Amino acid sequence: MKSKNRLHSFRYAFQGIFQILMREPNARIHLAISFLVVILGFYFRISVSEWLFLLLAMCMVFCAEIFNTAIEYLCDRITLEQDEMIRNVKDLAAAAVLVAALFAVITGVLVFWPYIF
């Protein structure tokens, strides 16, 4: 019985990934940029440690985007009325995505700069 529940939990997780990619344009932008980074990584034959840094940065952005979306859905479920606290919560979640994305850009620049220039 437990193994069946575990399989269901994976199914729900994949549904979440599908949901964010279908409903959130920013997630699709992150995915497209990630594909470009992977292509550049293979093209320049970057090192294993460089791959680890890039993959960590990409994962951080996707996780932040997923959490941001979950927080937005939950806040919208609570109320659609103007509420300062909910606005602050949404702003903080969006800031987390921005910080992760800036970290990813800096990581990408540091990794690819020597290969490009």
C-alpha cells in the first residue's frame, strides 16, 4: 500500500511541474533559457564543477518560481480583495524569484565569460 501511495505522490509532483509550465509564462521563459544554457554547456564542454553551479542555479530559479506560484494561488484563494498583507506576501515571493534569477545570471556569466571572451 505504501509503495502505491509513493507512486501517486510522484504523479502529483509531475502534475505540478506540468501545471507550472502550462500556466506560468515566466516558467516557460526560465525553461527556454535553461535549454540554451545546457546547449552552451555542451558546446563549450564545460567542466563538471561548472555544470554543478549552473544546474544549482537553474534549479533554484525553478524552485523559487514554483513556490512563488503556489503562494500566489493560495493568497488568491484566501481573498481577491485588496489586502496589504497579501500584497506583501506576494511581493516577497516574487522577490525570491528575482534573487534566484539574478544569482543564475551571475553564475552563467562567471561560467561562460572565459569561453566566450
